[in-house]
Amino acid sequence: MIRRKFSPPRPRQQMDSSLAIVNIVLLLIFFFLTTGSLSNSTTVTVTLPETSELPLDLLPKPLLTIAVDGTLSLNGEQIERGTLAEALVDDPRLHILADKEANASDLFALLAEEALVAVEVRLVSVHRKEEVQ
């Protein structure tokens, strides 16, 4: 008879996951360091887009024009403040042509006063040629 020698079962080797956890933590640290430095940037410059040589009658409609003195005109007709929402009942989009030097907070305040509901607002800019004398 042949006798077999039985050895006790060897314990299974478990994977060491500590290296993978360290890699993940380092990647997260690098991610937050890089994104944090971008969001803390204090100098953000915005260049305004300008349209060149576009006739005013080809501008999109409805077009709200805000003059330097604050008067409003919708598609060339002067309107009073507070009546813009009634005039835009059937239009889901409003194009705004404001002066380049206009204050953005004044524009936001005007739009908040008008209580526009479900209206997409787009800014339109026009390049005006300076006349040389």
C-alpha cells in the first residue's frame, strides 16, 4: 500500500490593497491641488465679441435695445419698463443689444424687474465704425 502524506492546506494569499489605496489618495490630492489653483485665480479677463459690418435690419428678432440713458425699445418701438413680459408672451427667446460700456448689474436688475419666465436671453453686439474727420 502506498501511503500518501497529507499536508495541511496552505492559507491563501490575500492581495495587499494598501498600495492601490495610496495611489488613489495621491491622485485625489493632485486633482484637488490643480483644480483649486485654477478656481482661486483672481484675474479673469473677458473679451466681448463684436460683430463686424452687420446691417441693423438683419439682427435677430425680438431685439431689446437698451440705450445709454436707460430707455428700452423692442424691435424699434419704444416700450415702458414692466411691459416687456407681456410683449414676449409668444417668444421663447430675447436678444438684447446694450451699450458696450453698460453695467452688467444694471442689466441683471432690469431683467429681474421684468419677471421674464421661460425666456432665453442672448446678448447681441454691434461694431460701429468710428468716422474719421
